[in-house]
Amino acid sequence: MFVRASSTPHARLLRAIDRGNLQLVRLAAVECERIDLETALRILLLLERAEPATYERAAVRWAGRLLEARPQLGFAGGAGVLDGLDGLSGPDRAVAASRLALALRRLGEPRAAIVLERDGARPPRPPEKP
């Protein structure tokens, strides 16, 4: 009988993100030593879809990580990133994703930009029922 070696925490995290299973994402994320900016963005986009109430706080944390990694972004650039992240949960999602992806490419974060470009093509989340 063949027994597959257990996968790495990061591989489990990526599979959970691909499946859209937020519970498994959280379990796998705890096991990871470090989560890169691109993977954190994928988690953020999943949160925006699955738990919109937690999205804003998570988006601000992700923006903080970006600012820490790319301090040359400054106040104006940081405000633009936050505006873009805010727009991802709005009706002009594709426009916000496109602008944010462009800013990430300029900052030297092409992999994160690709995540946004792929995600920006999906339709916006339907409005919540009152």
C-alpha cells in the first residue's frame, strides 16, 4: 500500500485556498512559519467572499504588511492601496482590482498583481439581504 508523505503546511494552505474552505485555511495558516504577501492576498480575497464582515480589518492588516515590505509606497501610495482594497468589495470590483494590480507591479510585486488580475475577473459578491 502506498502512503503519501504528508504535505507541507504551505501546500495544505494553498489547497484550502483553492477549495475556498476558510476553516481549513485558518487551520493550515496556523501551522505555517511565514505566509508571503501573495498567499496572504489570496486569503484576503477569500475572506472578502466568504466573510465580508471581517474583510476590512484583514485588508488593513494586509496593507500594513505591504507598507512594511515596500516603505517607498509612502502615505499617498498607502492611501491608494487602501482605496483599491475598499473598492474590491464594491460594484466597480474589476476596476479596483486592475488599479491595485498595476500599483503592485510598479512596487515589484508581480505575483500579487497576477492574483488580483485573476480575481478581478470574477463577478462581484451579491448584495447582502436585509
